[in-house]
Amino acid sequence: MTADAPVDGDVPRDHDEPVSPARLGPYRLVQRLGQGGMGVVHLALDRHGRAVAVKALRGHVAQDADARVRLAREVDTLSRIRSPRVAPVIDADVDGETPYVVTRFVDGPSLDEHVEECGPLPPQELHRLAAGLAEALDAIHSAGVVHRDVKPGNVLLVDGDPVLIDFGIAHAVDDVRLTSTGLVMGTPGYLAPEVVQGDDVTPATDWWGWAATTAFAASGTPPFGGGGMNAVLARVASGEPDLVAVDPRIEPLLYAALSPYPDERPHQDEVVAALERYAHGELATSAIDVRRARPETRAIDTSGTALLPSPAAAASAPPAPAPPAPPPPWTPPPATQPRGPLVPGLEEDDEDDVLRVQVDPRIGRPNRSGTLLALLALLVGVTVAAPLAGLLVLGLWMVLARTADRSVTSLVMRRHERGARGSDVAVAVASGPWHAVVGALGALVTLALPLLVGVSAMFAGALVVGGLTGGADSSADGPLPLAGAAVFTALTAWWGPGGASLRRGSRSIARGLGGHPSVRLVLVVAALLAGAGLVAVALRRGEPSWWPLHGSPGWVDQVVPPL
């Protein structure tokens, strides 16, 4: 483990960093090892001169009474963990002015540092890593704890053996790496799909992070790549890892272990056994015959490190249902194969008689495709009746959808880093204007191409109509050209550059507008009737309204040559 600088020297501090003398309680601070949103980690010496790691929590955590209660509960639980593969809590002061936690100091590089310097792990070292981390997680879960942040930066290597650190109490420098343009290169690629969707944290969350960490060690690259945070989270939620650099003998194994569906993931013992065979030069996947269906894990608190149900409660739970017939070993599911809800127990959607609702790959809830198509029909009606008003409606929708998407994503990331808090709603409201500004700028930039396509479709439609009518009606502002312009503009915005944020936000809004099936039915019927009514009004008038202009722009008819 490397050190940045002595804490008692000239170390730059931000306004929220715990301002500490050379001592904190009975510990003498020697070096600062890292810092993050929750605290600062120091190398320190205890009264006997033994090296320890002291994590001093930042001011915003120290002033939060709920955070102190969570910290006390976590420290009490973590103090019971006894495993050479875990850096346990050995002391803490959660009531002092500057709360801190003391863990065993592990003098070794992190896994990502080791891989960056030495490259991917060879087969024997990979098995050693996976088996050691599995031992650590077994010890943690046996104590009733979910680590919640298993990733390469939280795995230290001591003589080749892994040691798991950082239980979400204080985050080190590499938890979330942001560039000046806001690109996320670290933690989001190791968030389990369940966490991305806002579901409860369970032991399966840790095992998914364990599989992602193993895949990183096998390939030398993050399994879900880098780039924008939204892109990384979307790849995680849809189960699209990049395992090109992984040895083909274990690629199917890791692909299955990274499935977004917990019941499709192999048990960790099966993965470790397969990696052991791989380390001995044998066929890895021959150690596994099926994807084991395991009992559903009882939900627990999602804020910070969480506590599992007591053994007594678990013993009284009803037995798990018999597992279904297994599919062929390690055959990746077809991309077009329909799936059920990602969240166990989620009610299937029965809206829209014609369209079968698909599952949104990012958040595991219905797409509301029928509702959105009805809204598209309404947009077509508005555009046919008043083209500029239709363009304004589309622009406002794009801003609203992007704002909603940014707000939800920001909340997910904030809860992952700091846990759920009572201030989440207030923070979301306060940050709403900023998300709206960014959403408006994004909509303005991404609307250029759809607008160009829409105008082109309008004039192309005018030419087609003119040809079919022998030139009797070649106006570009006729109902059919304007309807085509609305459809092509909306589809280009939906599927074009930057459309991922628009799609996620639009689906979130559609789900919010029609939560109950009867409400959705009323909304869909009303949108369809309104769209048809606006088209009828435009046909009766013979020409559209160019509000807020007083008349049709001259270029509309001049561009289309007479036929």
C-alpha cells in the first residue's frame, strides 16, 4: 500500500477533511494513505508501535446522527470477523468529535495496482485470488455482514494472497475516479445490477462483485469497460461484459457469473472449482454441469454495510422451491430472448393489448412501450395541427426526460457511496435545477440531427404526395409530410446520439404517469383520441397553424419544386 504524503507535513486539505493533529486518540498518524467522499485513511502507530490503518470520517458524516448509529452497528458486527483474508476492525471511536475506525494495516499493493504493473494473473494466481476472496466473503457473510463494495481497489495482495478491506465506512481515493469531463472509470463497473436498479443489497451483491473482480484479474481490464457513467451502468444492468481478453477456457464461466439475473449465476464454489481445474490445465467448465438455482435471499438494509438476518430467523424460513430443469451448460442467453422482471416478485405488466411490454434492461421494470407509442401519436397530432408547437413539445420532453434520468442516476450513485439518508429527497430537489440545465444543454445539442432528419422527411413526403397526386398537392406543410417529419424526428432523437438518456428518462416518466393499469389505459386512450382530434382539426382547416408565427414560413413551399 502506497502513501501519498505525511499527514503532519504540507498536505493539501479540502474544507471537509478532518483537521487532525499528529495524534488521533491513542494513535499517532504517520502518513495519509488515501481519501474519499466519506473520510481520510491514515497509516498510524498504536501505543505499542504497531502499524494500523485509521479511517477518520469527514465532517458531513460526523454531523449525521444516523450515520453514527450505522457506524456503531457496523463496527460492532465487523469486530466479530476473524479471518486472515479480511482486514478487521480492531478499534473505533464513533462518539468523538472526529469519529474514526481502526483496522489492521495491510502492507501490500491493491489488485488494480498489481495488475497495472504486472498484467493479468496467470491461472494458478487467479485461482488463488478467487479462492482467497471467496474465503473472505464466507467469513463476512457468516458474521451477518454484506461488504457491498467488492472491487480490485479494495483487494490488497500480501505475498500473493488477497486481503479484503474497506467495508464502506470510509472510501479511499480509487473508489470513484472522475476525470474533468465526468467519466467514471472505477466503482460503477463493479456495482451489481441489483444495486444499479435500487434493489436490496444481499450476499449475491458481493458475489457478483467478486466475479467482476476475478474477471478484471483474468483480463487486466474492467469487465464493463469505461466511458460515461450511464454507459457503464447500462452495460452492467444488461449483462454485457467485455471478456475478449479473458482466456476462452474460462470466458463462459465468468460470463455466467456476471449475469444480471441472480438465479442464472453459478454458485461461488462451482466457480472456484472450475478455476482450480483451469489452474491445473484441465477443462474448466467440465467442473460445472448446471446453473444452480439458489433460494431467494432475504432483503436487508441498503444503507452502507448491511446486516443479514440472524441465523435463527434464517432457520425458520420456509424451504426453497425445487430448482427448475437446468439449461445447457454455460450457453449465453440470446440477446432477443424475452425475460421476466429482473426484480423477484415484480408484478408482470399487462398493459397495451397489442404490444407486449418488454423489461427495461437498466432498471428491471416495464418499458411502457405502449404508453410511449400513444404519446408519440399525440406528438404527431400536435405537429400536424401546429408544427412549431410540436417541435416545442418534443424539445420540452427531451429536457424533462434527461433531467429525470440524471436525477435517478445521481441518486443511485450517491446512495451507493454514502448509503440511504433522510436528506436524499432534499438533495435531489436542490440539485434538480442543475440537472435541468445540463439536460437542456444536452437536448439542445442532440436535437440538431433529429431536426435535420425531420425537415428532410417533410420535404421527401411532400415530393411523394405530389407525385401520387399528379402535383395537385405538393405542399410541404400537408398532413402526411408533417406526420412523417414528427415520426422521423422523434425516432432519430430516440435512437440517435445521446438517445440512451432520453430512453431511460422517458420510460421513467411513463411509469410515473401510469402506475395503475386503469390509469395507464385512460392515459393511452386519451392520448390517441387527442392526437386523432388534432389531425381532424388540421384537415378541416386545410392548413396547419404556425403559431407562434403569423403564417407559414416562405421557405416551406419554396424548397419543394412544383410537379
